[in-house]
Amino acid sequence: MRPSHRQPDELRAVSLERAVVKYAEGSCFVKFGDTHVLVTATLEDRLPPWLKGQGRGWVTAEYGMLPRATSERTRRESSAGKQTGRTVEIQRLIGRSMRAVVDLEVLGERQITIDCDVIQADGGTRTASITGAWVALHDCLAWMKARDMLRNGDPLRDHVAAVSCGVHAGTAVLDLDYAEDSNADTDANFVLTGNGGIVEIQGTAEKVPFSEEQFMALLALARKGIGRLVELQKMAVM
Amino acid sequence: MRPSHRQPDELRAVSLERAVVKYAEGSCFVKFGDTHVLVTATLEDRLPPWLKGQGRGWVTAEYGMLPRATSERTRRESSAGKQTGRTVEIQRLIGRSMRAVVDLEVLGERQITIDCDVIQADGGTRTASITGAWVALHDCLAWMKARDMLRNGDPLRDHVAAVSCGVHAGTAVLDLDYAEDSNADTDANFVLTGNGGIVEIQGTAEKVPFSEEQFMALLALARKGIGRLVELQKMAVM
Amino acid sequence: MRPSHRQPDELRAVSLERAVVKYAEGSCFVKFGDTHVLVTATLEDRLPPWLKGQGRGWVTAEYGMLPRATSERTRRESSAGKQTGRTVEIQRLIGRSMRAVVDLEVLGERQITIDCDVIQADGGTRTASITGAWVALHDCLAWMKARDMLRNGDPLRDHVAAVSCGVHAGTAVLDLDYAEDSNADTDANFVLTGNGGIVEIQGTAEKVPFSEEQFMALLALARKGIGRLVELQKMAVM
Amino acid sequence: MRPSHRQPDELRAVSLERAVVKYAEGSCFVKFGDTHVLVTATLEDRLPPWLKGQGRGWVTAEYGMLPRATSERTRRESSAGKQTGRTVEIQRLIGRSMRAVVDLEVLGERQITIDCDVIQADGGTRTASITGAWVALHDCLAWMKARDMLRNGDPLRDHVAAVSCGVHAGTAVLDLDYAEDSNADTDANFVLTGNGGIVEIQGTAEKVPFSEEQFMALLALARKGIGRLVELQKMAVM
Amino acid sequence: MRPSHRQPDELRAVSLERAVVKYAEGSCFVKFGDTHVLVTATLEDRLPPWLKGQGRGWVTAEYGMLPRATSERTRRESSAGKQTGRTVEIQRLIGRSMRAVVDLEVLGERQITIDCDVIQADGGTRTASITGAWVALHDCLAWMKARDMLRNGDPLRDHVAAVSCGVHAGTAVLDLDYAEDSNADTDANFVLTGNGGIVEIQGTAEKVPFSEEQFMALLALARKGIGRLVELQKMAVM
Amino acid sequence: MRPSHRQPDELRAVSLERAVVKYAEGSCFVKFGDTHVLVTATLEDRLPPWLKGQGRGWVTAEYGMLPRATSERTRRESSAGKQTGRTVEIQRLIGRSMRAVVDLEVLGERQITIDCDVIQADGGTRTASITGAWVALHDCLAWMKARDMLRNGDPLRDHVAAVSCGVHAGTAVLDLDYAEDSNADTDANFVLTGNGGIVEIQGTAEKVPFSEEQFMALLALARKGIGRLVELQKMAVM
């Protein structure tokens, strides 16, 4: 039995609320159960120096956590003076995931920055961030389209969403919450597109190595969960 | 005429929502119009080194702004590696304001940290933060009381709230929003207690020095506005 | 009785010595009793990036304290790797105070940097810094005038000086030294112009909130003290 | 045809040289073709603060690259003042991989730090690091055994090694060098144990998402390559 | 002819003023011509961690320069967030020089910190700092003696002073000022004791390597100059 | 008797291996006994900002130590977030030493960066670095010559090498290893050219000041040792 009484292949209650802040070109407040993340997409007319003059745009991401998003207060990274390794890993993953479904040539020489700020954390903040980020990115591109800024077509080629799976108490389960995550033997994050293409797989044996069969079971669960998340994205932006 | 069509002595729509996050001992989502701040109060069993063993507690504050809380995206302080001078000024002000109404001996050897994170900024983020911080602090102390952790009585001696006033287009006005703030000749922040005691006054001539009469007019407006904010705090915690 | 045996409305011995270092365009060694600050004004042909090409100049300030300016040695900020919140607050105040009496259009596209370095601290380092900074700024502008660099007139519109006041042992007193400052119930800093205009008011209740009457008494003392400081500035630059 | 003329399932020339520096308790100079990494294992009688007094030890890793390990000189991280996100990601991966085959209770309250310094980089520095790190770790534990410091048995439960695979020019290939890596459509790193257990899988679609079939082909290649690497580890420590 | 019209073996006007600040246990305002350095010596009842419990004390030094000590304003190190290499080199040199004449066992388990802050720089700031530091150190030890804190005798074994020499326009000259220093072919700093013992020699060929004969000529000049500086130290502390 | 049983004027076994890494324009793996340093020379088409447009090039150096180059593991500077004072001192010394034998006008507007990374440290890392750096620099210039990039002649005017000398157990000895260095009364580093010109002398009394005679004895030893090192450089690049 899962601590949350969910079925092994059951997602937490997911909501994707759009246009939640006033200034951002796109935004989404995403909830995976008690994990709440505010995502904004910012359009800027600048590029990283190494990309200038190549006719292509860029999508990047930053990730943060409010100090009391967690059970114990976490030290503010701005006060510590640097981002932790975990923060850096997550924001690189979010950026790569978005770029996998954006045609950067079609976007043109602009940068979209996705900011994911965790308001409340109960496991799966990175997968919620990616799932919500797609909505914010979609709305940012819609904002551009409405202003006739995308004359070469739509740079958004597909959906992308993410979910974690793990082996908890001997059973492969979908969408781990914190109670499960901290006891899981194996923990994997999957990022898939709407078409079922794999964008990123990160599987880590927390205690004992896992087998190929276990891994395939997790991937099957992830396919199911991400299929549902993509449906929810479609409904959200309808 | 104010850009927002408010009367000179009219506050923006203010709301103080309690218990908005799951983990914090106290929390408040405060809105002054389009300025939205999430405030949490965290109780910890530790003290700054210089205060240890003196039988007194401490209340401190930290302040941050989400990158896209503003019209243009602001660089994340954790990525820049340090807090700006403005951030430091504001968080010191919030901390002093809370300590002015807390009896630190009665609190005992514990620290309460107030985190104010601006989700959306439209002027007056520091005054909204202080006003909401009192609610979060109140609830944190109530949480302690319910657990019999405050055996020497209630450390909270009074309300405290804050508002900005300024001279805009020749008229003294209450609770400046961003449109007014960026054009004001004079800008002052007032922190008062429920009893009308002055905790902090910060008046700054943005362009031309102001007169004592102008300053007194601003103080009168602030008294009126803070009186109303204290009423709203009372209703919120009822 | 004040620890220094001064009358409630009596300043410490103030001196404003000009041209104390060889390279700076303007400089002043200011003493408020045992508080000694070396102020220099540096003219540079550059501007902060956000001000370029607007036909206006800038006046900014930095503040520092020698490690043994204080009774106990303070850690060197360059060794700690960052400026404290207190330093940042003070240098922003000095900069705003100077800009309140300078016409930045008349100054033209140049920057004047005021450096205030505390050689010895006995309370009131920020007010002594502002009072001395006006002299250094005046001399820097005189240096420019002598080289025909100010063809649109004199950018200096007025004097500006500062003093602290507080309630010590129940009495409102002028120009607090360290012994008074560390015991004061209320502490306020006032920055006024030669014409009596208010540039900045910062009043803080250290322990208990203060009343409007107390505040008005402090302001009246400040007016008197700053009047005297402006006279001393006039004599200094005569 | 691969740029290096290797077969799709052919590793580069691999060498694992032991005891290459004088002071470290264990060390290995590992070469995967032109990728050369110096790995040392350091035993210390201290633990991270959060692990003290729990009867368990810790294995952690740090990773660095000499400035001219690369075709263009890279800025020294000590001079930049911080480690890049890539460095942080890699050193966390190495640490997790080692811990997957070490029984931390049996190790006892000590820390082993694995330092991986890239002398020359030609793709696959993280997989070479992990493969060599196992040898250095093995020798560090042998050093301890020789001094009778491991009285509860051998904490090393299995081999662990790593290799990258990718889809290059439409073909799944093993052990990508830089020329392949920079053109690969898909890039995955696999960390497996001697028994074939999966410790870590990281698969990333560089340009277009990949299919499950492609991923399984990469995993099959990785199994083959890591089997060979484990054989080489066995020969090295014989 | 030297730019200053001095004889080749002529020091600049040197003054060593004692007790120039109120709080420090020892202090000296040292002038070598237009080079002015404020030196303080601070006694503290703490030691660096690696020296604790060994029955010995420590003397260390820090060095800084006010931003406008120089012809062009230099960026404040506290604002830059770190000390330059030059600063670090100089403060290490000052510390070593003082320790060469102090018996650290006799001093006992305390630390004396020498702060050298350059008010105005015209070449030779490190040599002026060392020469003045001896006076501040002497007075700090006298302060301790007067409080009966030195029961094992006087830890100060000798004088120590420093001077620079260089080859300017083909001639070996003593005590280079900035005009000479920036054009010198060779530049050497000498730190000698009152007995003529060598504490530190740093000779650097700025453009072309120098010969042993040239170096011996510089050393002879330094001996003469330092002899004179030691006489001035003796007069200063008489 | 020296701990290593060497004669007082005997160098450790020295080797200078060229072309040890694949990418660098010049490289040298230098061994002074158990002190091993990898040196690379990197040619870049950029200059420090203050040197642009003057028709001259630049040679600079950076220095680092692998964490386990030492008997106890040293904290990685990239992880500490800054370079130590010792690192900064050494890299400045290496850079100055190379520039003393390079004609920067003949080099033209390019920068050569010398990276010295200590793989294993047993005393004398800075002198080994300088001696090896000359070889790497020589090969970098040869690389340029082979590509017809040095049309104004050879910028390399002479050899340069370095050695340490010290007074150990009352005897002046050449090329101190760690066991001697940590017990030496006096420690001096000498950098000389092939022609015997002095580039840099750094002599430091570790415990008691030393005499001119002692210093001359060290210089004589250094001459002998550096003569031998220059011969070895000549053989290496033959």
C-alpha cells in the first residue's frame, strides 16, 4: 500500500493553472498533489554570447525553492551566495527538456527563460516543473504569435512532460511523493514527448542496483503517466 | 487623479490569506492590489551566535523576489551570487519592525525567521511584507501556544503594519503603486503599531527636498491607512 | 546628564578640513568629536551603463571602515568577501543625499564618486560622512569649474548636512555619540538642505515605539544642529 | 564508419595504471583512448556533519579538468571562483556510483574522497573517471585491510564501471570519443556493476527524441562494453 | 638626476607619529614622503585554529588601500568581493617581517593583528608599512607590559624596517617614489633587522635581468637606508 | 647529512619530458625528484584589456595543485571558491620569470598562458614549474615559428630556470625537498637566466635573520644548480 493510498499507476491530483502572474509572457502554476511550482516564461531580445549571429534562438531555465517550501527551512541560495549542485542539475534538465521540442531556428534570435520556483515541495519538483514549463512556454509562444513575431511558423513541435517512477516497498509505482521518494530503492525520472519519444531518462539506484526488467517496468509506468499529463496539458491550453 | 483612480487616502484592495503553505508554523499570502507577497514564519531551536545563553529569543527576516515578479525579468540573486543592497535594506527593516512588537524575553531562546517572497511586484513590496509578516508571526506564536511552548505569556505585544505615502502630481497620496512610485517627488514608508506608536519612518526626497508640512501630511495619511490595515489584520486572525 | 556633559542641543566639536589628500579632485577630513572620516570626491569620465547617453551625470558613494576604527577590531570586508548590509545601507544614503542637491543635467555625462572611509568611529559615522561629503563634492565641482568643465552653470544647488538625534535617558538629544547611541530608546537620522528642506528622515524605535511628539522634538533639534553644520560648511569653503 | 575506424561495439584502448602517485591511499591513471584521468582515493578520519555518529562511513567524489585538457583552453574554476554546473553534475554521479558498491556500515565512520582530474579530454571523461575510480577505491580499501582497519569484512561488494553509448550517423556505437559525441543524436551514460545491475542510466536526446528500441540497443552495447571494462579492472588489481 | 632631486642614497622625509587613533593598543601614522600609511596593532585573545594549545602566539597583518590613495581611483576590494594578488603578497610579507623579530613563545597564546591602510600612495607602501608596523607593534607590547601581561620577558627581540632600492636611469637609488618605481629597470625590497640581519630580500628584474654586482649595490644602499630608519624608530618610541 | 643523502650542492634527479599532452602548443612534464609538475603553454589571440592596441604581447601563468598532490589532502580551490595567497604569489612569480626572457614586441599581439599543475609535491614546486615552463614556452614559440607566425624574429632571448636554496642543519644546501624545506632556517628562491642574469631573488628568514655571507653562499649554490638546469633544458629541446 502506498502511503497516499494511490494505485501503483496513479498520478497525484494534477492541476495546471495558466496566466497566474501579470507580467510574464507565459506562466503556469502547476500542482502535483502537494508539490506546487510557479513557472514563468520570459521572452527577451538577447542571446547567450556564444549563440549570437547564428540565426537561432535559445530556451533556458532556472530553478529555485522558497526557503520554507520544505519541512525544515532550507537556507536561501542568494544568502549562501551560490546555487547548490542539485539546483544546477535540475535547471539544466528543465532547459534541455524544453529545447527538445522547440525548433530554435524557427524561434529566431531570441531567448526564452523558464523560471521554476517551488512554493511547496512534496517530491517530484523537477517533473512538475517540466510539465508546467511546457504550458508556460506554449503561452509565451502564443503571445508572440498574437504579435506576429513568429513568421516562420510555430517553433513548438510537440508536447513534453515528465514524471518520476520508483520501486517502493517492492512495487513499481508512479509519481513518487516525498514519503515514497525518501524510501525508494530505485528512483528514475522520465521526460517524454507527446509522441512518446524519449527526451531524457535518469535512473539511479539509491541503495541496491536494479535490473533491466525493473527498469522496463518503470518506463512502462512512466509512459502511462506522461500520456495522462500530456492530455492534461492539452486541456489546459485548449 | 491617481493612475488607479483611487482617492488620495484610499488603500489598494488588501487581502491577508492565512495558512497558505503546508509546512510553515505561520504563513500569509498578502496582496496590496497587484503586489503579492508570500510570507512564512519558521520556528527554529537555534539562535545567532552572539545571542546565545542570554535567555532571549530573536526574530529575523529575509526577503526575495521571484525573477519575473517584475515587468522586466530581474536576475536571480542566487545566480548573481549575492543579495543586492535593496534586498538587504528591506529585510533588515522587516526584522526590526517585527522585533518592535515582540517581547524577546517572553519568546525564550528560539528564533523565528520571517521569509517574504514577492510573487508579483507593483510597488510597496516592503510595506505589504511587513503587514503580512505580522499575520504569519501571529500564527507561528499561536502554533507555539497550542503546543504549550509559551509558558511565560504571550510575546506579541501589539500589531504592526506599514504603508507608503508620497507626493504624486502635487498631492499627498496613500499606498503608492508602481506607476505612482516611479513618478513621486517624495516617498516615505511608515511602520506603526496598533496603538499608533511609530516604529520606523523612512522619508526620501526623490527629486526635490520636501517640507515639514508635506511630511506631516504624509504621516497623517499613513496613520489612517495603517489604522485600516490593523483592522484587516484583526479580522484575518479572528 | 549626557555622558559627554554636553547640553541636549549641543553638537560635538566639529571640524571640516579640506584638501587633505594629494590626488582627489575634492577631499575633506571631517570630525564629529571622536568620529573621524576621510572623504574624497573622484571625478570620472564614465557612467553606470543604465545612464549612458541621457545627457545626465551621476553622483554615487561608497563607505568603509578601517578594521580598528572601532573599539573591538572589525573584520575587513575585503577579506570577508562582501560588504555588510549596514555598509550598503549607509553608502546608498550618502549617495541619495548628495544627488538631492546636485543638478545632474548641469553636471553633464560624468560621474563623481564619494568615498567615505571611517578612520575612527564614535557614533554618527553616516551623518559625519554626509556633512563632509558635501565639502568634498563642493571642491570637486570647484576643480571642474577652474578647468572650464562646467559650462552650463553650477550643478550644486544647495548645502546638505546630516545629524542624528535620539531620546537618551528620557531626554531628546542632538548628535549622539557611541555611548548614547548604544543606550538610546529612539534613534533618528536627518538629512536637510541649507534651505531647511528635508532630504531624508530615518527614525527607528530601538526598543519601544515612539510618539509623534517625540519625533517632532527630534526634528526640531536636528534643524538646529544642521543649521550650525551648514554654517561650518560655509566657513570651510570660504 | 566511425571517425576512429572502430567497430560499433568496440571500446577505445583502455588502460588502468595503479599506484601512480606517492601519497594517496589508492590511485589510478585511467586512459580511454586520448581521454586521460588521474584518480586518487584519500582516506580521512572525518565525516560530513550530517552523518556523524551513525556508525556509517561515506564515499564522495570531486572532479576537475586541467585548463588545457581541452582543445581550447578552459578557464580554471579556482580562478572563476566557482565550479560549473557540469562539474557538479559529474562529481555527484561519480560519488553515487561508488557508494552503490560500498557497504557504508562495514566501512565504518570514515570518509573516502575520490578525486578525478582530467589531464586530457577526448570524450567520456565521466565514464573513464568512474571506471578508474573503482580501481583507486579498491586499492584504498586494500591499504586499510593491510593495516587491519577493516575488521567487519570487506566493504566492497562488487565492481562498478561506466561507458557512454550514442547514436552516431544512424548507428548505435559504444564509447563515444569527442568527435562522435559532438555529433551524436543521442547520448547516454550507463553505470553498471560487475553483476550487471544498473546503478545509473542517463540518456539525453541531443536533437530529436529517441525511441525505446534505440535506447535498448544502447543499453545492450553498454552491457557488452562494461563487461569488458570489468574484466580489465580485474586484471588491473590482480 | 632623480625626479625628486634627492641624492641616490637619500631617503624621502620620513615621519613616524604614534598613538594616532583612540582604540588600538598600538598605532603609527607613517610617512615616506607622499606615501602615507595608517598602521594599527590589535591584541586579541584568540589564535588561528592550527596554532591552538601550543603555548605560542601569532603576529599577522592585513593591508588595504583607500580607493583614492592613488592617482586614478582604484576599485574597493570589499566591493570587488576579493583581495587582489598584490594585496595578499604584501600582507604576507608584513606578517613574516614582524614575526622575524618577535619571540612567539614569550608572547604567549595571543594574536596581534597589524592593519596597514594606505591613505596616500606614492611608491613604497609596503616598506613604509613594515617600518611603521614595528612602531605600532612596539606600542602594543608596551601596552601589554603596562598591564603586566608579559611575565616571561619582552617578546620584541630587535627592530625591523624596510626600504626599496632600484636602478633608475642607470643609477642605483634608495627609497623609490612612484615616478622612479614605474621607470626602474630593477626593483628590490629589503627587510633588515636593527642588527643588520636579513629578514627578507625580494629582487625583481622589471625589464632586463640584473647582475650580482648591481644587486650588491642595492643591498649596500638598503643597509644605509634601513640604518637610518631604525634610528628614526628609536627616536619615535623614546 | 641531508635526509636524501645528497651532497649539499646536488640537485635532485631532474627530468624534462616534452609534448606530453595532445592539445597544448607546448608542454613539459617536469620532475625535480618526487616533485612532479605538468606545464602547458597555450597560445591565444587575445590580450588583457589594458594591453590592447600597443603592439605587444603578453605571457602570463596560472598555478594549481591537485588535491592529493600533498601528503594530506588539500581542499580544491575551485570548491573553496578562491585561490589562496600562496597560489597567487607563485603564479605571479612564474609569469614575471617568463616575461624576463621574452621580447613582447617581437611576440606581437598575442597571449601565451603557462599552466603549471602540480601532480605531486615534495618541495620546490615553484622552481620546478619555472624550469619546466621555459621548455613549454620554447615549444609553443617553435610551434608558432613552424606556422610562420613570428616574422619579426625569435622573441625568446635566453633560458630561465629556478632553484631553491636554504640553510639546513647549519649547512647551505641546494634544491630543498619537503623534508628539508620544513626544517630550514632560511629559504631562498632564485630565478636566473642562461647568461647568469638575476631575474628574481626571494630570500626569507624562517626563524632567525640571516647574514649577507649566508645569502651569498646560497646565491653561489643557486648559480651552480641553475647552470645545470639550463644544460638540461638545452638537452631537452635539442
